[in-house]
Amino acid sequence: MNRVEGRVKVTGLATYAAEYPVEGVAHAYPVQSLIAKGRVARVDASQALDMPGVLGVLSVEDPPQLAPDADGELALFQSRDVAYRGQLIAAAVADTYENARAAADAVRVEYEPADHDVGLRADHPGLYRPEVVNPNYPADTEHGDVEAGLAEAATTVDVTYTTPVLHNNPMEPHAAVALWDAEGRLLVYNSTQGASPDRDTIAGTLGLPPSRVRVVARHVGGGFGCKGSTRPHAVLAALASRAVGRPVKVVLTRQQMFDVTGYRTPTIQRLRLGADAEGRLTALEHVAYEQSSTLVEFAEQTATPARTMYAAPALRTAHRLVRLDVATPSWMRAPGECPGMYALESALDELACAAGIDPVELRVRNEPETEPESGLPFSSRNLVACLREGARRFGWDRRDPEPGVRREGEWLVGTGVAASTYPARRRPSQAVATVRNGDFLIQVAAADIGTGARTVLTRIAAETLGVAPDRVHVELGDSDLPDAPVAGGSMGTASWGSAVVRACEELMKNGKEGRADTTDEVATDAELARHAFGAQFAEVRVSAVTGEVRVPRLLGVFAAGRILDAGLARSQFIGGMTMGLGMALMEETLTDEEFGGFLRRDLAQYHVPACADVADVEAVWLEEEDDALNPMGNKGIGEIGIVGTAAAIGNAVHHATGRRIRDLPITPAKILAPSP
Amino acid sequence: MDITLQVNGLPRTVDVDPRMSLLDLLRERLGLIGSKKGCDHGQCGACTVLVDGRRANSCLALAVAMDGSEITTVEGLANGDELHPLQAAFIEHDAFQCGYCTPGQLCSAAGMLGEPGPSAVTPDVLVDPDLTPEEIRERMSGNLCRCGAYVNIVSAIAEVAR
């Protein structure tokens, strides 16, 4: 079936956060810090307040009342301390966008700057081991003796990979419209990946009970993680509206999104691998160095996939974090797995080359019986089948392993492979199913950020009820609906779908209404290693003249439980792979060492893949039965598509050129740089 | 100052702030929310509309400069209830996910189909090329899609171009 909301999206009628018609809406425009560390000595709003249409200026000179325990990134105008360049330190509110923006420009700020430190490096004296890494994993694990394993190995690899700051850059900028009613209840139209958790965070930040806040997000223009937690624009809209007594709209500019809506931490990752003469791992060590801000600890779980992927008698993973004068990193599509698997799967390719073993075969030989770190059985694991099927479809058996020997004119040609993985989890959710006018109404505060949630929940309900999908109507994107978790961690469909199935089952029993809350059901899920797996294959052409890398072919083969909607699934997979292509070849935000903050804060300088960059991207999947997941038998597919793509492309670049570039993105300058 | 322009076939007279872009005029004053603001700098194409039949980034056009122009937005592509062939093809090919770049993709494709002449990837610049997937990809590269629906966007447009 086609997307339920397809027609409103192609006719321009779908309403995103900034687009609700609200009578008398005013506009707020933020003022951002120009220093990376120090204090705001004085905010002079006198000139701004005299400008046409200006309704007010918010700043630390008159701190708005917030909960004392508000998150550091959301506690707007509470402190004179500046934590990073670009932080919101004031805002102008006016009758029109143009007037608000002009007034914000006229706000004068005096600073007391201090020396800042924004550079991540593996020998930073401030590095420490966090208590846990996201969401709640141990920072370090160690089984066996890595040094002994390396000492006895026939082949070893000791390599360091680095990845830059990456920005999610959904097409819809973060926006919020806030309205307070006469009873002091707050309504926020917000671009968020989760109406229920966003309501809770906004209420908590403002010191209100959740029942006094409603969040509506019927259509969301992408998120990829950066709308998964409440961002400061929503709090600003609420505060500005409270201050001026009118509804207020805040729409961040693309540049402001780079500053205050989160990003993927840069990483430095050291991989030490050892293998015996047959290519069986004797040791695997993965150490990741990452950054967070001085405001909030965000510890990305970069080395955790090494705990799942391969059998190794000696296995050590570790995370080290340093708190810098930077914005807080946040979630970006497959946080942890994406950068971590880039480094692990690149290093494994290096091991295959060093050992003279085919990289598909090397991975097959290191297939574990149970999850290596936990020892838990897998609920299902079909990585080997994905590798074999991908190799067959891609024509891998015709591959000459020799790097740098295939040339067509100026173009060097190569192919590469990498594995992918992502956890298959679910969280408690509520849902209600009722009969309305002979059809069925499903209500759940889920979010459709482009994943197709409305459509897949319609299918899940229709299948459970045994009716045609056009008799099912799904309402989502509103915190007044039954509570639901965020669209994140590839858990949306598994979490919301479980509740929808249970609600529909109850409705069928009583014929009128079903109310479900899966809290108890999820709590009793057996302890198992639940993960989706996949294999990615890439063909690249590298210009020996310009260093340009083209990707004529990308193939992903995935094993992700039961695929609930083939069309939506394919779109999700190839969308993730396309973002992975961007990570491999072009995406990079620079940190401004001199002044703090980021450089390349727009889409002309931060390059995401354009249409001409994307040729043949195909995704297929294996039938996988797994009854230990949830009532639908599915594993989440929103993120696994990006996992491994960059490694497959990097490995193909090595195969094409003989050059191993261990620092993303793989730009022409790095391709053409003289060998060290 | 007052300007008069045709928007989706209807004459509109509006008093505009000289700093206002055509995009903000459409979205904030005329209630036509279909044209999207993705970057406000002409870098993403989400705001693409047809100005006198040619595709243009409405965020880069000042509203005051549009006096007397004919504007077509995504809301004006369909013929009543009957979708434009591109709109129908985008649904059939699942050529969007979040939908935020979609209005710009559609207006851009509608304009592109009427543009003769070679592009940067045309082998012989003296011969009008067929709209091969490679030509479509080149000509549609001013419209970013972060969900990564390009493969489906190209197949949808190719079907209509046939």
C-alpha cells in the first residue's frame, strides 16, 4: 500500500510545526554567543526595544523562571556563564519575523571572555572513563588477555580511524509555535520525534506538571535523532509566549541548527586486531575517544558493536570522554553503531588484506555462537547469510583482491564489503483501538518523521483485526493521545506496534474498545541478544586525475526479522545507505579552534548527497523468523542502513587505489595527497 | 508597499515588508505552506516554485520584486482533485519519506520537464538529450533530500518524462 499521508504530502497540505495557522502569532529570533567560554557581562536591549513591532527581549538580565533542575542545554537565560559559541543567550520577540530578526541584531552583548578548549585529541589530559555510555552500557569491557592474543597472532593490525563532527540536517528546520490558554495550559506545535517525551521534558523544564502541556507534531520533516530530545527552540517559544502574552513562533535557521540541535561527536578510534593463520581472531580491542560539553555528559556508545560482532577469545572495548567548550553532542542516526562499525569494519578489511584472506570469508570465519561479550544466545542472527547472498548478487566471486590494479581511462575501480548491525529493542507503549462509524480508530502518540509510521501501524492494526487497511485510521503525533516512546533507536514500530496489536486483540474480544499498555509485557521479555544484521557492498570509481570518488553501485542485504511493509522498508534502507554515502565522501563540520563553534554551518559547505551523487542504491532482505522479539516479529530498520556503508565505500576506495584513508570524509584532497 | 501578483491563477494584492522574501510571503502572509523553508539561502531547493513558468528558489526572491509575476506553488500543480502526473508518480514510487523536500522536488521536476537544452552531463551539447536517469539526476541536483529518496525520485520523474 502507498503511504497513508502521501496525498497531503504531494499537494503541500501536510502541516509541519511552523505551519499551523495561529491567530496573532508573534516571532522570536535568538541571539547567540560570540564567545566559546566566559561570561555575559551585560545585555543591552535598549536599542532593540525601540524598534518597530518589538514586543520584548529575553535575556539573563531578567532570567525567566524555569525549574532549577532543567537540562543545561534547555535552561535558557538562567546563567551568565557561556558554555560554547552559538549558545542562545537572548532573544528578541516582535510582531513579524523580519522585525524580530532585525531586533535580535540590535541587541548588544558585552562579554568577559575566557580561554576555551574545543579540540578533541587522544592524548587530551581531560579524558576520563564515563560511568556508562548511552543508553546504559558499561563504558569498558574486557574478556581474555588482549596482549597475549596479539602476541600469539599470525597477523596483526593496529590502526586509528577518525570521524568528524557530523550534523543530522533534516530538511525541516527545528520549529515550534507555543500558545498558552487562559487556564495556563501550554500547547506547543513542535518538530519532535516523540510528542509524549517532548511534553514531559518541556513541562519539566518549565516546572509544570505534564498534564499542563500538550505537544502536537502531526508531520515532522525528518529528524535522524536531532529531534529525538527537546531542543532549546521549543523552550524559547514557550518562554517568549509567556513573556509577551501572545502565541510565539520560533523557526531556527539552518545555521542555528548546526549550533544548538546536536551533532554526532567526532571520534578517534584505535583498533588492535590479531588473527591466526586461518584468519580466526585471537584478539580484538576497540578504544573510542569522544567529546561532550561542559553542560551535559553525552557518552556515545561507539565501541559497543565490537561486543556483538565477532568471536574473539580476547575482547576489550573502552570509551574515553573529554568535556570541551562545545555544544553537547546528541543522537544522529545509529549513534555508536554508525561510527563504531565504520572503524571496526575498516580495520577488519585491513586484517583481511594483511592475512591474504577474502574479507567476506574472514567475517564468516569469525561468526560467534553466542554474543561475544554477554554470552547470551542470539534471538536470530543471519549475518553469514547476508554476506553470502550479497556476494552472490554483487558478483563478488569475480573480484580480484589485488588493490589498485583496475583502471578504465582516468578511473580506478574497486569494490568493498562491510557488515552492519543494529540492536532490536522495544519500549513500553500505550495504544487505544476503538470502533468508529463501523471503521477502526487507532490512537497512539507515535511520531511519523518520514519512516512511514502511520502506514505501518495501519497495516499492523488491519492485520490484527483481519480487516482491509482502508478501514483503519491511525491518529498519532499528539501527546494527548496514549503515551508512546520516541521514534528513535529503531524502536518505534516494535514499541508502538506491540501496543497496537494488544489494543486490537482486546477490541476483538469485547467488540468495542481495546486499551493497551505494554509496560508489563516488555518487562518480562527474556534476556537475549537481539540484533538486526546486514552486509553492504560498494563499487567505487576514483579519478586518478581529480581524486573524485563516484559510487556507481551500493547493495545492502539485511536480516531484520519480518519486514512489515516492503516499500517502506526499502525506502528506509536505501535512505540510510545514501546518508552513509555522504558520511563516507563528503559530510564534515569543522570546529573553529580559534573562536570556538562550528564552521561550514550551511548546506553549501556541509555537503549532503545530492541527486547526482546517488546512482544505483539497492536494498534487499532475507526472510527471518524470530518469535522472541514482539508480536509482529520485526526488528527496527531505521538505522541499520547507515551502519557499514562508509566502511564498504572506504574499503572499496582502498581496493581501487591501494590507498587506505583512515580519516573521514574521503575527499579528493586526501586521495591525491602524497603517501606518508 | 503594495504588490500584485498571480498565485496559482488567482490575483493577490499584498502590502509587503521590503525585507520579505517571496517564500515568506507565500508561507506567512498567503497561508500557502506547501513551499518549504529548508535553508533560506538557495542551497536546498525546498522552496522551489515556478515563476512565470520557470523554477526558482523563492527564498532568494524578494517579494517586492515579484510585482506582476505569475507564481505556481505545489498547491497549484493539481487540477482540482486530479493529481499532477508527477504527484501521482511520487506516491506510486515512494519518492519521499518525511515529505519536507517534496513540494520543491515536484515544482522543480515540473519546471525541469519543460527546459530544453543540454546539461553538464549531456554528451553532445548540440542535440537535445533524452531525459535519461543521468540527465534527471543532474538536473534535479538543486533539490536536496536528506531522507535519501533520490533513487525513487528519479524513477518517478523518469516515468512521467517517458
